[in-house]
Amino acid sequence: MKVKLLVFFLALGACQANLFNIPRVAIRLTREFTGMEKLQVPEELGGEEYEMEIEVNQAVEDLIDDVQKDQEETVNFEPNMKLQSPFEMDNQPIVRYPKMMKKDFDTPRKEIVYPENFHESVIEVLDSRNEREINLEPMIKAKVERGYYEQLNDDDVIEDLMDEGSWKDLDSSEEESSNEDSDEGFEESSDEWEEDRPYLKCGCLKKSGKVFESKTAPREWENDQFNSNDLPSAWDWRNVSGVNYCSPTRNQHIPVYCGSCWVFGTTGALNDRFNVARQGRWPMTQLSPQEIIDCNGRGNCQGGEIGDVLEHAKIQGLVEEGCNVYRATNGECNPYHRCGSCWPNECFSLTNYTRYYVKDYGQVKGRENIMAEIKKGGPIACAIGATKKFEYEYVKGVYSEKSDLDSNHIISLSGWGVDENGVEYWIARNSWGEAWGELGWFRVVTSKFKNGEGDQYNMGIERDCYFADVDVSNLNF
């Protein structure tokens, strides 16, 4: 009995020593009487004080581990890391709204600090099963010169760049073509052109041969009473009585190349038509190209056509840019990519987003019909056969070039005018950013050019255009 009582008091003394910092003699006595032995901690590590810190730290770590097990798993973002998609077949996506009143976002985000020699490549994080690997070699091969891509001919230099894993200034002493001798380079074959444009060789217009149409009534230019003489000599939706109805210029080629001109050319025209139909009232329309790439089920970053966008707008409705921002890649269609948002601890889909629909749509051809359609309802989307000279050399002015290239690009056609020399031209917006052309826009001759032969000099811009009547009945602003 006395032995048990002695052991009890010794154990109690050990506990008190730990809790109330009683001199460590009690701890040593307890070990001695109970036969508990521990290896001595070297003095250079702090002796018994180090031993006590280890014990306390271990207890704290155990407590933290227990708490973390009850919390959701967190992901530390590291360079070149890819997140697992929440939409994999064997995972259920987290779709719920955060508790806004509790302000439970105290967990700080980890700041990523990259080393100086870190590979400055494109890191793409996608919530998609169909995410694609980015081949950096074409990007390394190409250098940016006034917004255009020129290829390096020295394979050794390319390999050096890839090995170093970073961009570096390229030799500026390479021969560059001037405006005076630029025409010489355009006599090369189409194969050589493809070699000179590692990105643009991927066509963004892929025709199915289908004529897209949904019409309930004839157009104004289809009526017998239509008189082309009633059309004004100039019209520009960027400035109608001092009001701009046109949406901003965008760049389909960032953050990586995507053959999505079919989306940008069409949504550019639709944006403007919504603005026209709503008489320029706030907010200006900015439709999401990425949602169309993800969810229309036909075209993607490898190409598509105008009708793919119009059918999607007619049946499913389009969404605004804030629902699904442009990523320049093929994504999966799901509620989150239809319209979603994120908070620090999760991403989720939305349901109270605005849908943008179209009603009648169809094809329009010919100079006078196109003018009448643009003035009546707003800009339209047109296909052109974009040439190398147009892509590389156009800076400003009224463009003309004789060519018979098949259609390979989609733009928005927004008006027309006459220059100081009496040359009639079309006003069009491209999707290559404001660094190209006239702040992203260009002018090109109409079919009146050269006594009616202009169709051979304007990349066929009047041959394949589409209109769409927008539906604003659900836009209560």
C-alpha cells in the first residue's frame, strides 16, 4: 500500500513539475525511482531545456494535426503544378455558397516566390478533363516584332533557349524586311508561309458546308421596296451622332494561341447589336467567348464557324464575360464553366446569371445588302481570306490586295465610308488586339473599287456574312 502511495505521489509530482514548472529535480527523481531512463540530450543542443521544448512542440503539433484532420484538405500551389479537376468522373464538385456572415476566410493564401532562374513558361491551371499540354517550342522559336511572329532559323539557338528555360533578348542584327521591299517576301509558297507563322497556320475558320438560318420574316433588303439609293454615303457604329455602340477590341491569341476568331468575330458583332438594340444604355454588353468554346459542342480552339455561335445563342443563350473569362483553351462544359465564381476556399457555379439570346439569323451577301443590314440592326460577322501581307504589314489606311485565298478568318463589319481620294471602304474590327492595325480595326475597299472589281481586292469580305437579331426582352436595364 505504501509503495503504491509513493508511486502516486511521485507521478503527481512529475505532473506538477510539467504544469507549474517545479524544479526539474522532481522529474529526475521520478525517472530514477520508476526506472524510466532517457538518453541525455547533448549540451550543444541545449541540454534539458531542448528536451522540454521538444516535448512541448510535439504536443502542439499533435494538437494541430487533430484539428487539421477535421478541416478540408488544402492545396499548396507550387511552380508547374496542375490542380486536380473537381469535375473528374469519380469526384463530385463542391458547389455551394460560402457563409458570408461568418467571415471565415482567415486562412492566409500562400505567396509563391519563384527563384530568379525559374523557367518562365506558361502555367495553365484548368478545371477540365480535356486540358491540353502547352508546347513551348513554337513560342520559343517565335520572336515578337511589332506584334508579329518571325521564326528563328538557327536550331542551335532554339535548343539553347529551351535548355536555359527562359526568354532572352534575341539578336537584333537579323535582317528585317522594310516596307519598300516587303512585297518580295509575299511571292513565297503557302508552305513557306506556314513555316513563318507557327501559330497562325492553325485555321480558326472551319466550314461544315451548312448554311445557318432561322428566319421568320424577310429582311429589309429582301423587300421589293428596298432602294439602295436611300443608303447614306458613310455609316460608322463607333460614332452615330457622337455615341459609340461598339464594344472594346480583344485579342484571341492570349494567354496562348487559340483559333477562336469564329467566336470573337461573331460575339463582337453581337455585343454591338445588343448595345444598339438597348440604345447604348448601361451596362455595355461583353459576351463570353470562352463559354461558347466550352459549351457549344462544335467549334473550339481548333476552329469553328459563325453559325455555331448563332445556334448556341438561339438555343442555350450566351453569358457575359464575368461568368467565364477567356482562357484560350478547350474546356469542359459544366455548371461551373457555364457561369461560375470563386472565393478563397472554394469555387462554385452560379444560377442567377443573365442569358443573352438571338432570334432571327441568317446569311447576307453583297455590298448593298450588307450596308442595309448594318444600318438597320448593327454590325455583322463576316469571313475573309486573310493574307500574309494583311496579317504582317497592315498598319493603317484603306487596304487592298488582289488575292483569291479561301476564307480563313472571321471579323466584325461595323460600317463604311469614303476616304479623301474618293475610295469607298468597309470599317471592320479584328480580334488581334489594339497593337495591330488601327487600334485593332482596319479599313478595306468595297466591291466598287477599280470599277466594280473590288471583290478581288478585299479578301472576299462581302461573300459570306451573317446577321442576327438580338433579343433584349429579358434585359431589364
